[in-house]
Amino acid sequence: MNETKFDIAGLVERTIRKAGLDNRSQTVLENRFGLFSPDPSTLQELGDVYNITRERIRQVEVYAVNRVKIELKKLSEADDLLDFTKEYLDSSGGIKRHEQARDELRSLFKSGTEPDIFGNQIKFIYRIAEYPKYFRENDTYHDFWYLGEDVYRRLHSIHTDLIKKLKCVEHFEEVLRQVIKPHGVTEVVAMNYLSVSKKIGIGPYGDLGLSHWEEINPRTVRAKIYLVLKKHPAPMHFREIAETTGCHPPTVHNELIKDRRFKLVSRGTYIL
């Protein structure tokens, strides 16, 4: 998408100012959402500051959010931002991982705000506007924004089917094409969907697959050696392998000697 100009920090400040909050309510709101700090405060942290319970802080937050929500709806700039956001998400199939949206929107808006604070501010506006929808991180997905339940169901269906089929075969691209065909989405959109997954990963050589595959996430020295030799069909000296993997040369040499998959072709040089 083309660069545009939205003053996110200014929009946040104007909205809060128009809400006419008392000092405590404004401070609680700003700290709970991390509007001017990269790290949002917890209910307990703010309760300790004001010597009140977490429940009372939560009530103050709800009050402040409701006041700000009324003012945000009155601002044409907010409407323009939400329209732009819909177009932005539509261009990616209706979903975008939060960190990617943060970085891309920050670039498009030419914002000088620190990335984490910008991310908190854009999250604040979207959460107050209740659009787009927000998925909070869990064991399966990273946090992401999406346009509606139909988009989420499509993501979840593609993701679930892909994970199931990849447990039987390891031909990622072929399986992906099979899985997305009934949904009528492009591979580019499907890859954007999968960027929110914690179950799918990208290996050191750009390969895609299940995060636990050794080719995607080689954890041991032996797995790293195997992957390097697999990707480099020409013989490699063990010191070159050590440099490529970032492992200690004697350790690499020891693993090469022990594993019969690694064939010695000349002094200190191996191939699969």
C-alpha cells in the first residue's frame, strides 16, 4: 500500500483530552495501555501506586475507556483510520500479525514513535473502536488483528488441516496447495495466515514446515550438521561446517565421526 499520514500519537492525545478525564483516570488509562511507555502496567502495579485494589483499578479503567470511546466515535480522523485499516487488512486476506501490522503501519504513517509504543497506541485505538477484531496470543497463534469471524474460521480451517496433513508428509508446498484450494485463497494470502502460527516455522535456509521438524528448528549439533550438509552437496571440511553452524569445531568433528550418515571423503572433509 502507498504511504499515508495518520498522526496516531496525536489522535490518542486528542481523544483522551476531549474525554475530560480526571488525573487518576487518565493516568490509569495511559499506563494500562502503555500509551507513552513500551510496557503496559498491570492492575496490581497501579493498585500499589494508588493504594487501592486491583478491582478498583479495573473499574477506573472501564470508566475511562467508556469516556474515550464516546469521543473517538466523534472524530472523522478515527473513521478515516479505520477505513484505511480495513483496506490494509483486506489486502492481506483480512488478517495480520500484530507485530507485522505495527511495523508496516509505522512505516506507512512515517511515524517517529518508538515501535513498541506505536504498537500500544494503535492497539489502544483499535481496542477502543472495537474494530478490527483482536486475537490474544495463545499456545497455537501469535496475537493478530482480523476483520471478522469468517476470516478467522478460514485461517483456523487452513491451519488445522495443514498441521494434520504435515504430520504424515513433509512436502510443505504441495500440501499447502492442496489445503488452500477449497478456500479459494492465494498462496501469498495463505502464507500471511500462517505467519500468525506458532506451529509453522521457517528454517535457517528458508524452508517452511512444522516448528518441531529438525530442518526447521535444528536443536542439536548433529541436526545442524545434517542440515548444512544436506543444503551443501559438495564436501565440506569440519571446520567450515563448524563455522557455518556456529558450533565448536572439536564437537562437530566428534559428531561427524559417530554418525554413519556422514561420509569421510578426505582428511577432515565430509559429505552425506
